[in-house]
Amino acid sequence: MGFFSKLFGGGHSELDKVLKEGCVIIDVRTKQEFKDGHIHGSINIPLSRIPKELKKIKAKKKPIVLCCRSGGRAGSALPILQQAGIQAYNGGGWVSLRKKVAK
């Protein structure tokens, strides 16, 4: 697995499967960024709040797909969720993820 695969959460086939079978999309951008545009149905939890919201996220009982502007902040949130035992994936930038969700 290459550097970018590790950074952005692994293979896309697994991400595509999770998107198809059902997941919760969490956008880790700021509230203002989220307000300016986001994936319909996604939840906004800014990166700085992720550690404080772990119980709420875990209660969703579904895989979590993280997104942000480019995938960097989602990549920072990913190990926090994984260390808490949450099945999570980095979906990358929200605009490109929105295209995958729309398929």
C-alpha cells in the first residue's frame, strides 16, 4: 500500500462498497465551510470536535466516511476514529466524494 493509500484510507473498492451498502458521511470542515456547500445528508463535525464526539459517532452503528476540502483533515480524523474502534474511511474531498455518492 502506497503513501497516499495509507493517508487517504486504503483502496477505493472498499470505500465504494461502504458507500453503496450504507454509511454515515461526516464532513470535518468548519461550520462555515460546511454551510457554503456539502454532501446532502452528511453531518458536520469539525475536526477539532471529533475527539469530543466519539460516543455520538459510535452510536451511529454504521461505517463512517470522512470528508473535507481535500482529504487532509479527514486523514487527520481517521486514526482518531479507528483507535476508538470505529470502522472509518477517508473519502477525500467532499466535491469528488459527492460524485461517488450520486452514482
